[in-house]
Amino acid sequence: MTTQTKTSPVHCPLAAVRYARVLYELGIPADRVQKTREIFEEVPQLHDIFVNPTIAPGKKQNVIDRVFPEEMRNFLKVVCKYQRMDLISDIFIAYDEICDEQNKVLNAILTCTAPPSEEQKKGMEAFLCGKYGAKKANIKVSQDAALLGGFILRVGSDEYDWSMRGRLNRLEQRLK
């Protein structure tokens, strides 16, 4: 069974999506973007420095010049200048989604009571690639015993509910 829900493909603030699109269009190598993300994750104090309005913009730019990959510096300076560093995590999330979209990579979540075999997982990946015209499908597996059996496969706003719980709920609705 497939159900549709109204969710945006990018679950980030619109401003973050706009900055992410610019970052993608700049053509900065993905490893430099990843390195920048890792620096923010390893040194969370940097975020505090960039969002602090009492620190002079010149000092913030000096930190950017000393800490981040050269290819990312101008982008970060613009984000900092327009006081949008509070969105940096969302910018990276939206950037990943834009890259996946451009490279026709599909991301799905499989919720099940027991992990699928490699053969089952490959079958689901093939189904998803065929159905959505993707070159690759990444399936994140999570377990939930409350499903009672079967699985729920979520792709964007589509949901394929083949769980025992879902089937029982649908049967109950028909009987009412």
C-alpha cells in the first residue's frame, strides 16, 4: 500500500536550501565541502564564534582564512556576512540532498522487525531504482518490533506499508 503525505523533499529552512544550491553551483569539490563540515563537527565552538554578534566581522573572516579549506572560504565569508551561520548544519544537509538529486541517488528508510537479507535489500534497491528512475538507492534500515512483522519502506513522501500492524489497521478500517 502506498500513501502520500505532503512533505518537502528538502526538510530545511528555505534560506538554507538557497545557500546549499549556491554551494552546489559553485562546483567546489565534494571533499572540500566534507572537510568543512568535519571542522564544524570537531570544533563546535566555531559555530558559537560565527553567530556571536559581539565578535567583529574581521575577526570572523580571519578565523575562516586560518581554519577552512581555501575553496570554501569565500562561501563561508558570504554566509557569515549575511548572518546565516546559524544555518550551516541545514545548509550541509540541503547540499547533500541536492547532490543526491543531481546524481539520481535515492534515499529510503526501511523499518522492519528483522534486518533484510542482502538479497532482499538488493531487490528493494532494484525496485526503487526502477520505480523512481534512480541510478542508486541507499536504504537505511531501522528495526521496530511494534510492526509485528513485514516492513514499511519510506521514500520521500511515499510510504509502502507491508507491515502486519498496517495490514491489521487497514482491515479494522474496512470492518468499521
